[in-house]
Amino acid sequence: MSTTTTITEAESSLLKLTTLAYDKDISPRTTKLPALQPFAFRDRGLAADNGKPNLLPKDHPDIKATNLTPVIGTEIRGLQFSALSDTVQKDELALLIAERGVVVFRDQGFKGHRHRPSKRPLARTLARCISTQRTGTWGTAKCN
């Protein structure tokens, strides 16, 4: 016994559009970026003192550093992140981040906060989806 498959015109036109999108390079498959340029990198943590005497001074009772776990994470209280002025403190902070992975500054006074009290940004946020690739089809997605 044989089976017969009937293809309607709507299915046929959808198949043609999908094939056309792949065959004619209407939809981009890759994003072309300019070649990377070499640059000189200087790790600021390499110049820091391992004891971190400028970032976490022992004679300052208000500054406390607590390790969150034995391996990762440090919580710092009593030190304003915005008050780190000299490069020595920033170098020691870079070393601490490299050693602990995560550094949390508690009780920060955000003086330069730029958002309104309504928690909305000053400018309108713009987001656009150009295209999405799903299994076997290309299409455009609408972002809200």
C-alpha cells in the first residue's frame, strides 16, 4: 500500500522563503568585527604590597575586612570605595580582588547617584533585537 503526501500552497511558499533566506545570504550568519589590536597591559596588582597596609590599615579600628569563605570573597566595612584616591590603594585593591575573586564594600554613601527617586533612568533605554536564529528558520523578534 502506498501513501500520498499532499503539500498545500501555504506550506510550499513557507518552504521557499526559508530556503531563500539561507541560500541568498539575506540573513547574516556571522558578525564581522575589526581585527584586535595589540596593547600594553600592566597588572596593577603586581606593584602592590602583599600586606595591603594602605588599603586595610591595622591602626584604623573602623576598617574591618572579613573573609566570606575560606577561598573566595571578602567583605570590607568602614572604607568608602569612592575615597580610594592614590594609586597605592587601588593597586592593593587590585591585588585583593585577584586573590579573593569577590570584594564587597558595605555601607557606601553614593553621593554621585544619577537616578531620580522614582528609580527610572534619566534617559530612555533603547533595546532592539535584530534577528534570532532558531532551529531551521530565521526570523525577526520584537523586543518590548
